[in-house]
Amino acid sequence: MFRACPYMKIKLLILTFMVTSVCYGQQSFKAYYTKLNSGESWESDFRAGDHADIVVQLSEGKFYFWRASSYLPRWETKTAANYLPQAPFTFSGDGTGLGWDKLCRHSHIRIISANNSEALIHWRYAPAFDDFSSPAIPNWTGWVDEYYTVRSDYTLTRVIYDYDSGTQYTYDYRLNPDGTLTNNSLAKVSFTLSAPSFNSSTILPAGPDMGFGAAYTKLGFTGNWDNDAGSPSDVWNDNWQVGDHPDVVVNFDGTSNKWVFWRGTNFIAHLVSENGAWYSNEFNETWGAPGMCSGGAEPMSDKQNRFAHVKIIENTPARVVVLYRFALIDNCYNLVNREDQPGGWADFSDWYYYIYPDGLAAQKNTLWSGKDHGKYEYQETMIIHSPGSSPYDNLEGENCVTLANLEGENNSYSLPMPPTDEPFGSPPVNANIQLVNFKDTDQDAFTIIEPGDDVFFATYMKEDGYYTWWNHWPVNNVESFGRDAIDSTYASHTSLSHIWIEGENNFFAEAENFATKILLMGLSNFSVDDIAHLGRSWLNAPSISNASGIISHGYDKSERAYKLSSTSNKISFTLDASSGNPGFNPAFVIKNWGSDHPASISVNGEAQKDGTDFRQGVMVDTDGTETLILWLNKKFTSQLEIKILQ
């Protein structure tokens, strides 16, 4: 057992009641993300979403990783609960006891893989760090990775990688029905850093092409980079104390387009085109917070990825969900806006990406802050350039940006574009669509936001009206909030614009300590009319009528999906589409599916082919139950009669 610090006293009976969603006697094995709640006061202050913790469920109990212990795992049955012993290190941080990292700022967990008999869980942390801004603790060193293989036969293998000493510890345990753990063996050997699974020298690494789905990987870079801030090694790959799974890549069928979440861009999500153009709608940023050393506070400053990390929440043939979490920090590694915030919290963000087989992604951006939410950036159009390339290699100067509205009315603009808050004179009324024209490809990037008559659009342009160009980020370890590029020696970036709705209360959701904005984005060869059709399908989705066998919770724009609950194994409903409320490859999230059994679907009485007409997958939801995800490959402007059978 352990001696808990005051903020995380745990009442076993309360915790058992709160976290149990499936009876202990059920014969099942599953791993899933959730948010455990024991009723303690610190939990109401904790700034994280619904996927903060991990439960591995066995028939006799639960093996779980949660915030109260900085994610040290615990085995709990109906009779008792015990944490595993801490690894053989000295632990110190902003908390005490097992909660030494009480904000889980450097500590995070991920499900690497799971099936009906085995789950692999990754826990990464820094055993020792100071509370505020010292760049030395943790630096590029001082990290530990732990991997847990939990099996349905109640055996557990724990592998600890101590990067500073190069020592690997391997423990074998048995999870006992009385809540205890038996340690059966220990092995201690030396290890070395693993090589990247994919290396690149002349372009930024995006990984190999595969079918639709997400994968953890390790993307390496051996090209030119700037190390003027003094990284331990001049070889970029050698600076990272990471195992085989730090990065995430999402691939698509029949195209080389990808979503890439890579350490070299601080895991900031990028759409990568088949010819290597990198596009992003960037991040939350703030300025002028007390105690900042320079410039703004943003994830771009987290050169060592102390805070930033990425994890795959959902990975089925029908949908991929990726969570990118980061802290807003300045160039001196100060966490900002801590004053007057409960529990020592600062500004953090959770950005979810709901990615579908058609390449489109609904982006749900949640800023965790108790400050004025209107004083933050929520979107910045940014293009990344590999070493040897510039904005003029990746972006067209003619018709470089197009603004449009949901009626398809549009104006395109070309260089030179004066740097002004109103660079385009009179854009289309209620413009809420932006297209960026990439060079040497018909795949252009588009972004759709919620409409309004007060859209703010501003460009980043030089005084002569041509593209800006900075190389303090990505890849390069440069202590700078902005450094102009004079040539293409290093990787660099171009900021094109901001597009969002100004004013108060223009949030998808907001409370005292968070604010959420949403957008829809993709790479495509769609015409402006096609994108306007897509925008109407997202913002004015067809309603559901004549529902049988389900409870409809409506259309969720933040996920680009209909939310349903099954009450029968025979489901039917009508999508009431029209030209003003069209359908565009709709998705359905059906809770209470009750098993991993696939569905059969008919549309207007015609059977649909799995894998072609629709795609499906079953995921374990945050309550431990099975949820069916369906994606329908169909564009329509009239009613659809849909039947789903289990």
C-alpha cells in the first residue's frame, strides 16, 4: 500500500463504485480510455477531457492507470486494491507521494495495442523535475518509458527503460483475485536507443503509404537542422529518449496523403500531400501573460516535447480519433497563466481529430484556461517547408487563397497581397471557407468554420505583399519566437492567415475553465461548389426521422457524426436530406451495440457492401461498453431510408 498525499486520499469503496461500468463477474477482457472519478476535490480542478485515464478490464477486476498516482498502475478487485511498486528512481515534482506529478504535465499514458486477450500500455514520465521554468530539468534527458503487457490469463509483464543509465528492467507479475500482485521474476540488462522505423534526409518524414488507419511509429530525420541552442547531439535522431512509438501517422486508401503527428513539429497535426506539402491549422497561443520571458506562449516553444504528446483514441476501418495534448509555454519553458488558477494549473489544450476514410477531419479544439478565452488564438494557417524548399516551391502565387461561403460564392486572391486585416476588400458575405492553393498538385487544403457575419481574416505577408518565411521552427532547436529565413538550408514555415469568428460567445462550448472551437478540414481536388456542399452537410446536417430501435441524440458537428443509442438489434431511420441539408459521407456512432459483432446495412432497400459502400468498426467506449462506428460512402440531397441489423 502507499501513503497518499492529502489531495488524493482514496476511499476504496467509493472508487470501486464510481469506476465500475461492467460487472466484475462478466467474462470479458478489454482496454479503454476513460476518466476515473473517486469524488475527491482535486479531480474537479483537473484540466483534461474524457480520455485522461486507462482501464484494462478483466473478469476478476480492473488494472488501471489514473491521474491520482501520476499513472502508476493499480490492480483492484472486489476485495482489495494495490499499486505496483514505483520504479527504482528518485521521484520529485510539483506533488508528493505517488502524485509527484500532480498535474501529469510530464506523465502520460497510451494504449499501443489491444485485443480480446492482451493489451500493451505505454507510460512515459520524468521521475524528477522542478515546479517552474528550469530548462535543465527535464532536458533532452531524464526520461523513463514503461510498457505493460496485460493478459487475460492474469499475467503481467512490466518493462522499464531508464534512458539515462541505459538499463532495462523486466518484471513478471501475477494479478491475484484478492487484489494482491505476485512478483515472479526480475531481469536487468543494458539497452540502446532503437533506430527510427522510417528515416528521411531531404524531406520531412511522413512514413510509408498504407491503407486507412492510424499507427504509432518512430519517424527519424537526418537532414540539415539548426542546433544553435546546444542540443546534446548534432545528430537530430540521437537527442530523443524515446522508444518505438512516439509519433502517429494516419494513412488513407489510394493516396499518399497523410495526417502526421511528429516530434519534429512538436506533434502539431499536419496534413501532408502526396507531393510533400505540409499544412496545419495550428494551435492555441496567448501573449502578455505575467512572467513570460518573450513573445507568445504556444506549443511551438516546446522544443523537447516535455508536455506535448499524442495518442490514438480510436482506430477502426470507419474512423480514426487522435488526441493531441500540449501546454502553452514561452521560450524559457514557463507555464503561463498560473496565477490565481486552482491547484497550480496553467494553460493546457486538448485537440481531437475525428478522421474519416474520405480524408476529412473534424477538428475539436479545447483550451483549458480560467482566463479570458477571447484573448487566445484558435487557428493559424501554416505551411511547413522541408530543407531545400521555400514557400515559393510549395504555394502558388496566382490564386493562392480563396474565400467562399456556403452558397459557393467566392473570390480568389493572388500575390502580392498587402499585410492588412482587410487584404481582400469585400470577401463573399458570410465567408466561412478558405482554400489554399498548393503548387504542382491538384490537392488543395481547405478549412470550413461555423459561419457568421463577423469573420475575421488577416494575412501574414511581408511589406512587399509576398510570403513570410521563418525557420526557428520546426525541427530546429532555436531559442527564438521568430527568425526570418534567408535561404532554404533548414526546415521552415509560412503563416498565411487567421480565420475565425470574432466577438464574445462564439464558441462551440464554453465554461469557466475551458473553451472549445471546431472546424472541418481536408486535402482534396474538390471544386468550390463541392466544398460548399460539404460545408452545408456539416453545418446543416439532415435530420433523423422515423427512428426505430434507436434513441437519437442528434448530430454532433464536433465529430461530424450522428450520435445514437441502440435499443434493438434491428435499427431503422430516415435521413431527411435536401439541397439545403445535404448528406456527404455521414458517420454514425451507435452506443450500446453490446458486442463486437458487425452490422449489415441497407439503404433505400438496397444491401450495402462492407468496405466499399460503407465501413464499420466496434470500439470500447469510455464507459467500457461496445460502440459501433459506421461511415457511409454516399453523397445525397434526398431522403435515405437506412436499416442496420446486428
